[in-house]
Amino acid sequence: MLKSRDRPADQRVEGRIKIIQCMEKTNNQRSIQFLSYLALFLLFASLYIFSSYLHYILVAAVLALCTSHALSSLIKFLNRSPFPGFIRKNSNFISASILTLFFLCLIFAPLVYFLSETYIQMSHVDVDHVKKVTMELVNRLVAFTDPIPILYNFLSTLKTEGFSLLKSVSIETLYKTINGVASGAGGLVVQIGWILIFYFLFNLNGRQILAFTARVLPTSFEHEKYLYRECTGTVAVVFYGTLFNMLAQGLTFGILIFFIGGYNTFYLAVLAGFCSVIPIVGAALVYVPVIALELVAGNFINVLVILIVVWGIMGFFIDNILRIIFISHLKRIFGFEYTMNEILILLSILAGIASFGFWGIIIGPSVIALSLAAANLYSSQIEHTGFPEDF
């Protein structure tokens, strides 16, 4: 065997090159490992710094996903239309501003109005009049069930206990409730402000954020595109369907109350719109008290009209026909799709509301949709052995 000094010069050079390449590869791996640990540490540090705002950031991010199709269409419209060069150059900023103003005017402004008006209305409530009307309504309800002994006895017992509880209500209790509403309204206004700020930033820098996320994720572009499509499609359907229900049911109930008269039309319309997003119960939280007041006043025709409108138009026609037509039209315009079951969407909305409050309406379905999409991807990548023949 030849010694090292007896080897040809080219072999010694090749060996040194391999050694240098191995050292560089090792250094690169160590550098990547160090940068990975550093990035994770800085990520956790950033999350800790923004821990007070994570809820707002999450809501704003989901809202940005909901309206991502509308944002893309708006940017394309501004770029393709014969607008001045300034508008085309700043189409992203203008589109983000338009959507932010849309949320401010269409959703958040009525919400702030509702809270402020509720505070004003509660400060002028006549407690004695409320007690009188409630007692009269309960007495009529108990008298109506007199032919049914079981129900009559149950309601009579409930009436006795309820009256004793109602008599304990005082003006001091009402003032405490008003102060609680005022403090909650102030906190909600602050939340709305932060959500709008983060929503605008997500719309303005959404493409850069998605591009960076796609680069750092260890998955293929097709998988990332599938996850994004499934998540945005589901939350878009939930968001646009909920928004349509709010507007349609609120407008319908407002027109109904306007013709009946005797109530604050705009206030009840806004209240019915917001209550319509609550699963199962919906706008019944608004029209049931109105029906009760009309029954006490003896306006039975008004009661019949209200029942026909809220059950026939709001409960069936708007929720089951118009909403589906509206979503189908939007799907043709924006091209989003969703494969999530309607019952699962309802359950995810209920779970989201229980965990995140009002904003869980869109957060819950987005999390479940992303989980199902990830599970489908995982299932498609593993080797299936199937069930045995005699399973």
C-alpha cells in the first residue's frame, strides 16, 4: 500500500476538498440548528410580549381569512380599471382601507350604537312598571293553562317563586346592572379598536405573511394551498352567511316593528340582527318579549302578524332559502369552496362561542376546518393497510 506522500497530487487535493466540504456542511447544519433555536426563542418571546393582544390578533387574522377573496377581487378591480396611477400603485392599501371601513360602518358602528342605546334605555327603566307588566303577563299565562292541571300547578308554583324574586329587584340593583353594562361596553369598544387595527395590518401585509409562512413550513406548495383553500372556504361561508342573516333579519324585523309602531325601530332592528347570529335561539330573544308586550296590551292581530313574519319569513325563507342562494352566488363570484358538514359547522360555532365568546362564531369553524384539512392530508400521505377480510 502506498503511503500518503506517495499518492498522486490530484488524489491528495481531492481528499482535502472533501474534508473542507464536510466541514462546511457541518458548519451549515450547526448554523441552521442555531438559527432554528434562535427563531423559536424569539417567537416565544414575541408571543409573550403580545400576550395581551393575542385574542385580538387571532380574531383579526380569522376576519382577514374570511374576506381574503373580497380583498383579492377588490385589488384586481382597482388594478384593471381605468383609475389614476396613484390608485393602481396603492391598490393594496386602498383595498385594505375600504374593507376596514366596511367593518367599521356595517358591524362595529351598530354594535357600539346598540351598547350605548342599551345604557341609555336602562337608565330610564321604570322598575315598578316592569314588575306590573311582568306580573300581569304571568297571571294571564297561568290562567291560560288552567285546563291542564299538571302545567297549571307547575306554573303556579313557578309564579309564586318568581314574584318573590321579582319583588326583591330594586333601583339599586338596576344601577349596578347599568354600571356593569357601561364597563363592559367600554371594554368592547377598546377590543373593537384593536381588532380593526390588526385587521387592517393583516389585509395590508397578508401576501407577505402568507409567502413567508409558505417558505418556512416543511410542506409542499400543493399541501399549503389545500390547507389555505379549505380554511378560507369554510370560514368565508360561515362569515358571509352570518353577515347576510344579520342584515336580512334585522332589516325585516325593523320594517315589521316600524309598521306596528310604539317601539324604537332602529334599536330593535339592530338587536334582532345581532341576536340572529346566536345558534338555535336567534332573534327569538327579541320578538318573544315584543309578543309578550302585545299580548298584555291585547293586540292579538299584531301578535299573529309578528308570528307569521318571524317564523315564515325570518325563520324559514331568509335562513333556509335566501341565505343558500346568497352563498351560491358568492361562490360563483369569488370561487371559494367548502366540504365541511353543516351540522359540524353548527357544532363548531357553538363550541367557539363557549370558548371565545361572540368571536367564536368564526374562530370555531376555522379551527375545525383547518384540523380536518390537516387530517385529510395526513391520511393521504400514510400507507393504508385496510381492515382484514374477517373484521
